[in-house]
Amino acid sequence: MLRPLQQIFAPADYPDLLVGLGAPDDAAVYRLDDRRALIVTTDFFPPVVDDPYDYGAIAAANAMSDVFAMGGEVLFALNLAAFPGNLETDILSEILRGGAEKVREAGAAIAGGHTIKDAEPKYGLAVIGLAAPGQICSKAGARPGDVLVLSKALGTGVVTTALKRGEASADDVAAAVAGMSRLNRVASQAALRAGVHAMTDITGYSLLGHGREMALWSGVDLEIDVAAIHWLPGAERYAADWIFPGGMSDNRMYFEQWVSFAEGISEELKGLLFDPETSGGLLMAVPPENADRLMADLAVGGDVAQCIGRVVPGSGRLYVYLAGDAQTS
């Protein structure tokens, strides 16, 4: 679908567009000068939880996450909203308030936006960030020997799907909302201090989908220890009941061709690894000598830090194993 755009906008004609329609990354990056580069992204989606305020906060955190994944800070954002005409406007006000307070938490501001009528509510942001050109962190820098660190627990897809089916407990939903609402800003800052080589946020393509992107564009393989991954409360239970969103099957159908699973990994765990996440954590490839420092910084900052594997020589494959049963590529 993007091929016509790539043919119109040849990279050589836009030398200051450092990240655009070439290798896919979390946001576009445009160099202003030797000291400053703009990071630009947008994201919006229908409600994933019932509470309007929480929905707004989650959507805003998710949209800003792409800037943090690139190593930048958010300058300002614009609201993008679609809203049915037959719903109370107080609901939209709460959605916008949730988003605005999350943007303020990021040290940025809402500077306007656009709203339309639509049959289904949708909300998100267009986000403008800033970083030094030499500080931009892409998916493409992971090196053999790097440690893989993940900053949040996984499982938002199955928990929110269980909520939609009326099968999720209130405590499980509250834990998922807290995780999805948490900004990746502190984790990004900690990663930069640790000399991170590559970084991406875990969202709709799942841990393995986004991991595949990092492996492919870095020209390496990733080994992932499934026993080291933290799951949100209830996630494994809902997976055992096969309460997965449709996107899990789509992710698995496409990305599984590049994944090798060790024996003993259940179908439910495989499903969780392909579960589409909303506002998930950062997956970071860091030098092994700095991994302990990063883990300590993440813990102090309140993130659920996890060393989940390592980077090895290769060409874009993922090897998923249980602790003590590491695969070699």
C-alpha cells in the first residue's frame, strides 16, 4: 500500500527526512539543524475500556509513546476525535480531559485539534516531539550481545477483550488501565542514560511482531525467554480460556514464519506473545554492562523491569525458549 508513496517521495530528494517511508519505525523524524530534529507521529483508536477518562488517558499515552520510543520528548499535541451525535457531550469532555492531563504529565500541551461526527467514538493525538539528531533511537541498532529489557507487563489485549465480553474482574481491568496509562517517558530517559542501541514500543503487532521488526532492521536474531516475561493480572487465565482479540490471529498468521518456539511452550503462551498490546512498554536492546543500571533506574521510576532475552548474530529471526533451554541461532 505504501509503494506509491515511496515512488513519489524518493528519500534522496528529502535528505533532512531522517526517518520516513523507508525502513518502518515508530515515528517520522525531520532534521531542523545540527542540534534539533522533529519527531512526528499520530495514533487513534476506538475505546478499549468503559470509563471515558481512562480511555482518553490511555489513547494519549499510546500516541505519545512513539516519540519516547525514538528517544525524544513531546513538545505539544493535537486532539483527533470522532464522536457519535447521540452520545452525551460530557462523555467526550471526559475523554478529552483524560488525554489532556496525560499530555500535561508528559510536560507538554494540547494546542488544538479536530473533531468529527462518526458512528463509533475514536480518540487519539497528533504528536510533535523533539530530540537531537544524534540522540534518535530507531529499531535498527541492536547488536549481538545486547540484553533485551522490557519495561511493562504484557497482556492488555486479552484483558480488554475479556472486559468487552463481560468476563474480566474489576481488579484485572484496573491493573491493565494503570499499565496502559503509564507513560514511557521515564523508561525512555533511563534507556538513553544506559546507552540503548535500539528501542521500540510494544503495541498492536505484539511483542513478537515488534521484536521481528527490531531483529530484521538490525540484521540480528533475538532470543526471548518466555519465563522471564511479566503478565498482567488475569492475562494467563483469560488466555487459557482463549479470550483473545482477533488481532492475535492476524499477528500470528503473519509473524510466526520468523519465530521458532522451543518445546513445552503452550498454545496459550504463544497466543499471549502474539497478543496485540495497547500502550505497551518499551523493548530495549542495551549493552550488557549497562543492563543492571537500566533495570535499577526502571525500578526506581516505577516500571516493571524485565530482562527477557538477548541479541545474537542472525538475520531477523526470533527464538522463544523457556528458562534454561536457550536456543542458538
